[in-house]
Amino acid sequence: MVARIRRPNPSVEGVGVKGIVIAGGMGTRVHPLTLSTSKCLLPVYNKPMVYYPVSALMMAGIRDLLVISRPRDRAAYEFLFRDGTDWGMRITYGEQPDPRGGIAEAFLIGEAFVGDESCALVLGDNVFMGDGLPAHLQNVASPIKGATIFVTRVKQPEHYGIVTFDSSDQPIRIEEKPSNPSSNWAVTGLYFYDNQVLDIARQLQPSARGELEISDINQTFLSWEILCVERLGEDVTWFDAGTIESLYQATSHVRQVERHSGQPVGFPELVALANGWIDHHQVSRLGERYKHSHYGRFLKRFSERADTQ
């Protein structure tokens, strides 16, 4: 399970792993909300949904990101993230013209971006939070051999990619949205791969759904016996916020955590500060940018406290 919590290393210079955020999709499960905007730009409490998966990659020390969206949404993401320098990062952009190409198509779109390095892929509608999250991410933050995926127990496994374990608790099979699931361990939308993922992606064939399936990539690494499956414990909460109910649940949970504990959730500025990529003066300046909002006031208060410590 989860090791002792470790905060991001303030001296981290980046882990040499490229990060891909796939923020495409049609958003049909939350229509009409997404008729005029990208699903991953919808609010989860006081910030855009996509801030949460981006923050997760940042907790892993990844500071070089490619954000993939539909062509019509690219300008909105560029306006939101700019080039990443506000957070001490480098953010570039790619396009997936047809989201029906599947999640695994991200590796074909991002092939030049990844180059010869390891990479991580996160889905833009996945919300990760919890005290145990940094420890999990830092366990796999350096360039790796093989692949690492994260799983958690769910109540409706037929809606997810599912990992089945044998009697020795070893993973033996990964299936995408099986009609009769043999396990309730769902694969979350956060994956770490070595550079072999690019070769695997090039050889994928579309599934019966017509998509290049991320489960097929994971199954390949599993068949090669170089897939690590990390089980998320109770100190990590995960939402696939792609439905209206899960979007509401994620918002309610974040609101409760931030209001009752004062603990920030999904603030990229504060992860960048903890990583040593920016200082508290930069956090204050960013807070001033949003000074009329709850988000901006929180950043200002946090930076003021940091300045007095």
C-alpha cells in the first residue's frame, strides 16, 4: 500500500520524463455542458478540471508537458496554460482531430514530443487527490523500465479497464470495459511508460469499438512481464469526472476538503512552489492575477504565510 508521505523535493529539477495530458473527447456524457467547451475545462469546485491531472504529473516531478485537445479547443488551453513558465514548466500543444481515435493515439500524436525518453500519460478528466498521492507518484517518478499503472476498487467495474489478479495476487489480464468483469480493480487514467510504448502504439490495431485502446498497450507490457500495478489505498481518492454525477461528486469532495481542512487540492502553483520551480513571490503575483476570486485569494494567503516562515 502507501508508503510514508513524502512531499515533493524542493530541489527537484525535473525527472526527465515527458508528460502527456489528453484533454480531447466529445464530452457526450455531459451534454449539453460540453457543446461549447471542452469537458476538461469544466469546473471542479474552484478550478478547471484539467488542473487536477496536471497537478498530479507535477507532483511526480514532470515539468515538460504536451496538452492534446480537439482542434477547436486548442486556443482555450493555450490561453489557460500559456507556455507553462508561470509554473516553471514547459507546455506545448497537440491536436486529436477525431477523439474516436482512442486514448492510445496520444502516443502517435506525441511521438516527436516524447523522443527517446520515458513518458507519463494522464486523462484530463481524472481527478486525483489525497495525502498518499505524492508518495505513489514519486515511487515511479524517475525514468522506468516497463510500465506502471494505478488501480483502485470501483462499484461498477464494467465501465472501466479492469485488472484481474491470480491467487498469488499477481496481475494476469487487463480488459477494457468487460460485460462480465472478473475483478473490481479499475485502471485509473494515469500511466507511466518507458520508450517502448511508442513502438507498441505504432503496431496497435483498432478494437471492436474502433479505437486504439490503452488497455491493449497495458496488456502488452503485462505479457512481457514488465508491468507494475500499484494499488491506491484509502488515502488516495480518484474520480473519473466524465459524467455529470461524478463531476458533482468530485466538486463536493474538493469543496469539503478545502473548506473543512484548509488543505489545497489541485493547485498547480502550489505544487510548483513545493518543487522549487517558482518562489512565493511568483505565487503572490499569480494570486494577484485572480484577486477577485476564491482561487486568487487562497494563493495570496498561502504566499503571505510562506513569506513569514
